[in-house]
Amino acid sequence: MFALAMACLLPGTAIAQQQPENIPWENSLAIARKMAATLLERQTGSKGLPLASFAVEVDLNHDGFPEIFASIPTPNCDGIHCGNFLFVLEGDSYHEVLGDIPGARLVPQDKIGLGAFKRNGFLDIQTDQMTIGWDGTRYVDASTFPASSLDGTAFVAACQASKSSEGDAASAQCQCQFNRFQAIGLTQADLDTYTASLGENFQYPTGEKEASWQALEKNAADTSTGCEVASGKTQWSTAYFNHGDQPQQKLNFEDFLDACPAEDFILTNHRIGTPDRALGLCGCLAREMPTQGIGQEGLDLLARYYRNEISDADLEAQDADLLTLHDKASDACLGQFPAK
């Protein structure tokens, strides 16, 4: 099931593993469902999610802020108002990024999951019919990407020398990396540069060449990690996030996620500025506040506070610590919020 494939990529997974009842996972699903309802209403014109629908948060680019995958199964689905949807916050807005791929809307949930590799910073998505890769702005059929035919003799030798402590595993790892470099269309010049970086006395590029070197180095690092994931040696990890460490309670986020994105001090923050970015921040707040120990009563008080029904003094009179805990979650979310 797609949800299970995504589980290890969600923020706060370590906390989830500490709680056998998996309350953080249930909270994450509730937040995803509420956010998906908002995004799907705009996408399809249909308000509310049918009972059979499903939504999950998944961090496909490992920046700590998950994307929203939603599935609305219906008989004889037209692929427009139902099926699979994936919303990615890019710039000012959430963009639906599956709609241009023939058949992607209609793939059954049990036939879609995560690939082992990244392309352009986002994990591949694997269906029973195709691999879907990120082109920089959206997902497309990976077979449409150009591949390259490279001379990898020098790279494989240098790679094996750099991994000599890994023994026999080094050969398979290096061959996997080389194969992936060809699959993503790496140029011979870039492969030669990266090969040189594996040896001694490599002069790291500076000046106007530094940015392209950093992109190549990141690409190579993602390729190496993907090969280790494919071999079962490791798993992808999300970006560091300053989660709280308190056991969570199972919460209802409906009122909070209605109130939060409409609040002026959220919308006018210089890091936010648009309704979609406000929704993204509020989703993060909803995930983070339970890790600070905020329960249902506190969440409901904050929803009233965001609706300007109660003042700071009223809120503090009912829970003296609530704003402090809220601000810790807010600082964590704003500190790593995606750039516009």
C-alpha cells in the first residue's frame, strides 16, 4: 500500500516508532486529509472528501516539509475529478504534479510506491507500468528523460579504490552508481570531474564554477545513497527538524486548520505571503505542536485565538504555557520553511 511505503519518510518517524499505538501516524493522516480536502476542492471543484478516499503526507525531496498525496477511488474514474493527486509546494503555490502523465491518475494504490533513487532532488515514484521522475517542476514518465552512454572505466576504478574498505560490496556499489549516472544523462565531462574528485590533490572549483560543482556533488551523493537504498544497506532520511520530544495525543485538527491559514499574522509573515504557503505552514504547525505536548484542549484554544475570539491574556489565563509551546513549534517550522 502506498501509505506504508511512505511511512518511513514522514517527519517525526522516530517518535512514531516509540509509540506502539502509532498516534503520530494517525495525526499525520488526519492533517493530510484536511489539507488534501482544501487542495482537491480547488483542483476538482468538489467539496469534501468521499469516505473511500485516502490522503498521506510524504517528504519526497527530504526537506522536512511533506508533499500531499491523495487518492479518490471511484467506479469508472475519469482521471480528472478522481484518482491519484500529488500536491507539491513550489514557490507561492501548491501544484498538482501527476496530471500530465497518461494513466498516472488511475494507478491502483497497491500498484504505486517509492523508487530507490532521486532525480533532480525528488524521489522517483514507481508504478506497475512506469517509473515517474521529477523534471525540476513536476513528475513525468522517466522514459522521456535522455540517457547517456559513458566511458566509466576510470570512474569505476577510482570508486572502488575509494571504497576499498567495503570489500566485495564496493564493486556492485560502484557499478550501480555508474549505471545510474547514465540513466540520469550525466555528461562525460561531469563524470570525469567527479572521478577526479575521488582521487588525491583534487582542486575544488571556485568562483563561477562552484555552483555547478556543488550541483554535481549533490547529484553524485544522491546517486550513491540511492544505490545503498536499492541494496537494502540504508534508507533515505529526511532533513533535520527540531521536533519536540513529548508523547502525542490523537487530535482533531479540523478547526485549527480552518482557522490558521486565514489568520493575518500568518499570511503577512515575510516567509509566507500566500494562502497556499500559509496552508503549508499551518500543516507544519499542526504536526509539530503535538510533539511539544499540546493536546486537544490547547489546539482548540489556539483555533479560537487564531479566529480572534480570545486575546493573549484570555489564552494565557487558561493555559500559561500554551503560547510558549506554540512558538517553539512555529520557530521550528519557519526556520526551515521552503523558500519562495
